[in-house]
Amino acid sequence: TSNDNGETWNKPQDITHQITLVDWETDFKFITSGRGIQTNSGVLLNTVVNLNKGLYLFGSKNHGKNWFLINTPIKPADESKLVELSDGAWMINSRVNNSGLRYVHTSTDSGKTWETREEHALIDPGRNANIIKYAKIENGSEKTYLLFSNANDSEKRKNMSIKISADEGKTWSTGKTIYSGNSAYSSLTILKNGEIGLLFEKDDYTETVFVRFPFNWLTN
């Protein structure tokens, strides 16, 4: 952890034993690259992939002092991202290799059980992507959108794009292209001025670039 915006850091703590099981010792496992979330109740959540057993959530209820694993495998899923919906449900958006699209898993009981569906509106070449919430004031009240970034192609790592959902992932826009050439992993963030920031790999990993754009660009 850092108390000075990343200028210095304390000694790292190995939490492997807190977020894995004993019988995982020889399994291929890793934490999904990119951002996790903090729920409205303050719980930190992220995903860990076990290629032998499935995707799992892990979290912390005391700001990272201790961690726990939710021992419910989620399938099919590889590298995945998580958002909390307005009703408190958790929604995972998952990479699934050789499927040509994303899979969505939703839980209304804090990860004990999950409902799974194919998301045909989000084509994907089987690569890591990103999904975040974006809140803005419209007509005097707060409206929340979902933003999704990925290489928008069913087979190849190309066409980095952003799609937007106004109904918590039930439907998605056709998308806006950021870069039509080769591209791979991406990460989204909201800047202090309300603009959207996107960091992504381009041109066969020869560059990692950052772009920024206003929310209205997605809807025009």
C-alpha cells in the first residue's frame, strides 16, 4: 500500500494462502490484470482465474488487511471484470476463448450462486477487456451507464472500441472505434473532469497508449 499517491510503498504482503485453496497448489492460476471494484458496502472485490477449476471472486472487508475467497467456481470464464449494479447485484463480464463473444455472469446473493448468459452484442477474440460504471446527472437526477472496452472483433486482436449501455448491460451500443489497427488489452478510468481515459496495447504490443475523450462523444 501507499499513503503518498504511489511515490513510496510499504513491504508487499503475500496473500496467496488467503485467496486460494490447498488443492490449487499445482493448478495454473492468476489474478486478472486490471482494476477491481469497491462495492457500495465497502467490500473490495477482484477475480482470480484457476484454469483447472474456473473463475473465483476474492475480496476484503477491512480495506485489504485480510482477504477471503468466495468458493464458488464460475464457468465458462477466463480473465474477467466485475461491476456492481444499481440493485446491488454483481455482474461479471468474462473472456471465453474460441467463443467469439463475451459471457456475462450475474449474482444477486453476493456470489453464492450465478446466472450465466452469452452476450452476443459484445463480440470478442478471446482477450482481456474492461467494464466500468459511469455516473452523470441528467434532468436533476443521477444516471448510471456501463462502459465496455475491448478489441471489437470475433477472431483477431484489432479494432479497439468503446461500447455503452444505458440499461445495466441489457443492451449495448454498436460502439465507437478508438483504433482500427491491431490492439489487445485495455483499461478504462474516469478522470477528475468527467472525461473517460483509456489505456490500451496497440500495434502488436509495440506501444501502450493513453487516450481521453468526453462522455458525449460516445452518444453523438
